[in-house]
Amino acid sequence: MSKCAPSPSASGSAAADAHAASAPRARSDSVGSPIEDDELAELFAPLAAFRTLVLAVSGGADSMALMRLARRWAQTAASPAPRIIVAIVDHGLRAGSRAEAEWVVGQARAAGFVASLLTWSGNKPATGIQDAARSARYALLAEAARAAGHGPAAIVTAHTEDDQAETVLMRLGRGSGVDGLAAMQPLRPIDAVLPPVMIARPLLGVAGARLRATLDRAGQAWIEDPSNDASRFERVRIRKSRAHLAELGLTNEKLALSARRLSRVRDALETAVDDLQQRARLDVHAGAFASIDAGVFEAAPEELRLRLLARLVASFGGRQEPVRMARLEGLVTRLSQRSFDGATLAGAVVCRHGAQLRVYREAGRAALPVITLAPGTSAVWDNRFRVALAEGATAIVEVRALGAEAFAKLRQQLGVVGVPAAAAATLPAFWRGEQVLFAAGLADFVNARTLQAYPQGPYLAEFLG
């Protein structure tokens, strides 16, 4: 959701329609120049590659400006713009949120957009409400983007230079490294689901004051969210310190500039990790486990070792959240010790096997997922595999972990060699009742003769790492 500076302006009728009567409105007195038409082509250029754009509009000043700018861009673009849909999420966290969301829907439709109202339903957590709301919001927006049609899709948010500066300060306060201080990226995938839906932030280089000036010139009202003035939230406390920070030279512009420069450093480091990955002869063995040359790994600079290990743990650990840096640093230190005999981190096992370092999915602490597939459907299993059942299949199947007992039988039946039993037990298998129809990731470990007796059939399992 976009952020906006708190305003003492009174609420009132924002437009002539019935919904607007219940929507607070605000007028900005910030100094800033409106966005002109000749700037739009450059600002929105990265969005032209997508077939569908879902604008995340909350009703705040930044997102309302995004909506108006996107309309002007689509009307003035030299080539046809992507299909644009406006999505409004009602989090249901305070009285009046539904009426406000409906007002935004009306504003979007009046501007000529297709608009949909998405609702975060179910129980809300007592703590960490902002993080939970953000996760729910992006899940709803991603679902809307995928439902909009085929082809590349992006969720477009109205994050500004102001938001970027606040993010840098928040992460600095947590001791973040290069990646954290590079802050929000203009374009990134929202999850591991294929095809990917991207999050696009075309306004990261634009000051919020310019967006409010754009709305003022257009006579467009917006909604002030009371939570934007609630000091219990870290971001709000930082925002309220903005004037004092600027006196110290920590202006939004300079903080965002640092983020852009650190983003270049991050990209260079990632290129160096790609090289290390190649020199260490990384093999992901169809998703069963990862192996790298331990000697090459240990000879690399610590920062590159941290990044490569983080990649492998993220690919095999089955979790979406990033690995905590302190725990990652501790594991890299232990890996260099001769007494190291294996460890677990973020759902992954890290161990030595001769001259190799191996990483695979941990089993036992938390149950691996069980999903049902009907013919012609697909899903992401354990954030590691995309699984699908072909349309020609005759019945639904369950996808769940292969397990130690079933793997022991398959190993004897097919002559499986070279895969750790603990890793194989965590691979996805297609089941009908207690019968294994197909197990992913084993083809590389089965000899050609027995593999012919183990056809894949209508089952698909693609490793996402």
C-alpha cells in the first residue's frame, strides 16, 4: 500500500457520487512540481514489456497519482500500452475501510479503468499486523494478476523516493548488509510460481511531493489513512523524523541515491557468485540435492561464500523468507572448521560428503505439504517444485513427500544410486492412496534399463531452484 504524509485536512465529499461522501479527502500544501507528460515515457518504459499491469491503488495520494499517471502514459504512449487493471485491497482493519475502497473503485472506473475490489478475509493477527497485511495484499494482487490472462504480468505499486529512503533507514537500524541497504528494487518477482508475476515500482525516483502536486493540479482528491500517523509503527516514526534527519544531511534524495549505488554493488557481487558457482561445479541433481566443490568454496572470499550458501539454502529449504544473516554467518564460520559434521538452517541440511559440500531439504521438523491435483492443474509444492497433472490423466492424485519407506522400495526396484536417502525422502511424489505413481528427481540416479520400466506418464515435477 502506498504511504502518504499525515494531514489535518477534514474529511468530506470527494466527488459527486454516493461513495465519495464517506471518503475523507486531503489537499497538499507541499512544494513540488507536477509530473509532466514528457517524463512519462521514461518513467513507465519498463512496464511496456508486460501484457497485463495490475495497479495497486489504496486511495492514498501516491497510488491515486500512479493511477492518473498510468492513464496519461497509456493515452500518450507511442505504441499500445499493456492492459491495465486497477486493484483495491480492503484489509478490513478499521471502520470505514469498505466505503473508502468502494470510493476508490468508483474513481478508477470514472477514469476509464477496469477495477476490482479484493478483500482480506479471515482472522487477523494480534501482532505484526502491518507485515501480515502486506503479505495478504501481495498474495491477493498476485492472484488477480494471474487471473487477468496469459502473458507477462506485473503488479505496479506507487512506492516513491520517500518510501525508499525510509526503507534504507529501517534496514540500517537492523544492521542490514548490501542487499538490505540497496532497499526496494524497481523490478522483482513476487514469488517462485511460474510464470512469474513481477512487482514493478516505476516511481522510486520520484519525490512524493511531486505526486501530490500532480493531484493538486488535476483536482483529484485522495484518502488519508489514519495509520500513517500512528507512531507505534516504525516507518511512521522515521517519517516524523524526516525534517531533523534532513538537517543532518540525511535527505530522502541522498538516501535513495545511496540505495541505487548499493544496488550496483549487489549486482556486481551476484555476478561474482555466478562465477563461483560455476568454478565450484554446482549441480542441483534435478532438485534432489545440491553439491559443490568444498575446496573451491572455502577458498572464496567470505561475502561470496555467504551469498552462494544463501542461494542454496533458499532453493532447497522450502521457505520464502530470507535466511537471517547472523545465522548464515555462523554457519559459514563453522563450515571452515575441521570438526564440522553438518548443520540445519532455514529448512535445509548442509553437510560434507568427501570433497563435496551438499545441501538438501530437511525433513522432520515440520510436515511437508500435501496437495491435491486434478487433471490439467498445477501448483507449487514446498516452494521447490512446480508440479502438474496432465489433462489426459484419468483421476486426481495427491502430491506429498516420497518418504523413507517408499524410497527404500524404489531404490531396490529401480537400482537408485548416488542420492542421499534423507534427501530423496523429501522429494515430491504423486500418490494414489498408498501407491507411488511417480517420484520427482530420481531419473538422474536410475540406470537406463530400469528407467524404461518407470515412465513419467502424465506427471510433471520441475525444480524451481
